[in-house]
Amino acid sequence: MNFAQVIGQYYTKESLIQSVQKGRIPHAQLFLGKTGWGGLPLALAYAKYISCLNRTETDSCGECSSCRKYATFTHPDLHFSFPFPREKGEKSSEIIGEWRNAILDNPYMGILQWMQVLDAEKKQANIPLAECREISKSLSLKPFESEFKILLMWLPEYLGKEGNSLLKLIEEPPPNTIFLLVAENPDKILGTIISRTQSVRLKPIEEEALYDFLIKNEKLEEEKARRISTISQGDYTLLTDLLTETESPYFELLKAWMSICVRKSMPEIVAWSEHLGGFSKENLKGFLLYSIEILRGVVVFPHAEEIIPWAGRERVFIENFNKLTYSINDMELIVKNIEMALSNIERNGRVPLVLTDLSYVIARNLKK
Ligand SMILES: [Zn+2]
């Protein structure tokens, strides 16, 4: 993983590169941000850059002996730690092969995808005590080949109290040791760990970077690339969800939902909400974001038809749907309520319940 392969995040890349060039690499850093913003790929590219023997102003060389080992994540001075279920063993090193393959395949993966790789979707994952001991042991050795030993810990949220055994190590690390922690949710990390690390706070990926990625790597047409890069809101995970929904079944789903709301039939609303409760969280989020963007189109349409990014069936839908709303205010209210439902679902609200309430509000604000 080179910096060039990390999508967007220009500002963070630059400041990480500067830290290496000025010889001021903080010894413990915590990358914070949604999985889909790319904390893990950034940390991987950073570690490679730190270790590269022939780095350029902007990236690792890709050819030196260090880079070659980093290409398969098998450099002896790069240590990984990550959550895994008890059934898989006591230490990360026991499933390092699976881990390497998984991050080679998709460095933007989230915990759910990782658990799928391990065939353990329903199991609890954590970073156990034996693993913490192992970390202390391997970091007490001198670096083998590089100037630095690097420990990359993915999702320290999964460290229990056991994590406290690492504190002294993070506070006074052995010489030439660097900790890179990649996390999503600071509320779930031991406060003692947060206070001993320097935060690298990520932002969503720049829309233009996602757009370029879709054009160059996915060979999408401009209009579709524009639409998907806008809807995915800087989140690569969401972007791939939207991509796999190629001829967006979201559209049919939205149409079905709105017809139910127009019919104002409570039993149908309840059944529909139960049905969507079976969706994966990411898929459901993708659908709600898609709905928000389309219905925003309905709000904007009467005033500024020309700025609507949709064509084809979506555009026809937007034109027709206008006739079913009483006023623009009602439509804005509907959009606002979908946004609220989305954030409720992100905070683990009960999906069928949230969707039933939401559909009820929508039904009330539409003509029959
Ligand atoms: Zn190199």
C-alpha cells in the first residue's frame, strides 16, 4: 500500500509525510475516523514510508528490500494486532495469514468484513490478554532490518481492561518503536490509551478524489461517477455498496416504499419496515442516503430543475413525485426525518421501529 493507492486524504498524507521527512514521528499515534474514510490504508502506507530505504518526497519507492516485504506485509519489523474471536486462537500471529490476505484484498475492510473472512460473523471478537503479552514480547526485541519497529493495532476498541497492560509500553516504548493505532469510535477506547497517543483525526474522503477513482479505476461514465461520489459522502465502504447495487435496486425499493406511504396503509408499512430490518446496516444506510438524495431532488425541482444530478428514470420519478406533495415544506420535513432515522440507525436504534415511525411521518405528509 503506497500513499498513491490511498484514495484522497491529501492533507493527512502530507502531514504524515512531513513528520517522516522532518524526523519527527510521534511514537504513538491514533488514527480516528470511519472505516470507509481509510484510516487503515493510511496507516499501512505510512508504515511503509517510514520503513522505505529510498523514499521520495511523496511516497515510498516500491522497490527497495523493505518495500518488497511491505508489498506482502511480511516485513519482520512490522507487527500487527487486531480483534479476532476466541475460537481462532490466543494471538493475532496465529491467523496472520488470513489477516494479510484480507488487507491485501481490501485495506478498507471493516470489522464485519473481517469476521466474514474468518467465517465468524456471529462470534464476539476481542484483543485478548495473551495478545497484549505477545506485543510486549515482540517489541522488546531490537529491530531486525529497519530503523524502527512498528506495531499497527487495528481497532483498539476491542481491547478490554487487558489493554491497560500495554499502557506502560505506549508511554515509555522501547527505543525506535512506533505505535500506529487505527480506530473508528473514540468513545469505546480506553481513555488511558487515548491520553497517551497523538490523534490523527480523519475527515471523509474528498468528493473529487472519489469521483476520479470511479472514472479511472471503475471506468464509470461521468454522470454516474458524479452521482455515486456525491451520495457516498466520502465513505469508500458506502461507495462500494452503491457500486455493487449497479442498476440500483434502491430505485425500485424507493418506489415501493413511497407507494406504501401514499396508500397510508399501516399493516403494509409495518411489514415493509420488518423486511428492511433484515438488510445489512451498510446496505440500509446506502438505501436511506440514496432516498435522501432523490427526495432532495423533489424539493429543489420546482425552483432549480437544472441543478438536479439525476437523469432517466430517477428524473421522471422526481418530476412525478412533486404532484404528490402538498408543499415544499412538507417535502423538506420528510427529508429531515429520513436523516434523523439514519442517525438513529447508526446509533443502533431498532431498525423496524425506526422505519415504521419514519414511514408514518412520510405518509402523513403526502397526498393520498
Ligand atoms: Zn522503498
